[in-house]
Amino acid sequence: MLNVIHISLIIVSIALIVSVILQSKGAGLGGLTGADTGGVFTARRGIERTLFWATIVLSVLFFALAITAVFLSR
């Protein structure tokens, strides 16, 4: 059981790293039009919104798996 949680933790952590890296790319995924998205707040649309929510879900899942692994290892 603990091995399954550790493997799941590794997979979720890699997915979380990828989602954070994709979000931090320069002007964002919607910046392909050449518009300057500098420090101005813009609404998340399409894939940016999906990636934002996926990052939140992955971080909550990572936290839950980490806590579960700690409690099961005792």
C-alpha cells in the first residue's frame, strides 16, 4: 500500500512540476498573438484556465498523498 502511495506521489509531483513550468512561460500560452501581457491582469481563458485549475488540483492531491504517506509510515 505504501509503495502505491509513493509511486503516486512521484507521478503527481512530476505532473505538478510540468504544470507550473508551463504556466511560467514568458507571456503565457495566450501570448502567441504578439500582445504585450506584461504586468496587466488578464482573464484566463481556454488552456490557461484549464492548466490553472489542474495545478490547483495537483497541488491538493500532492499534499493529501504526502500526509497519507507520513501517517502510513508510522
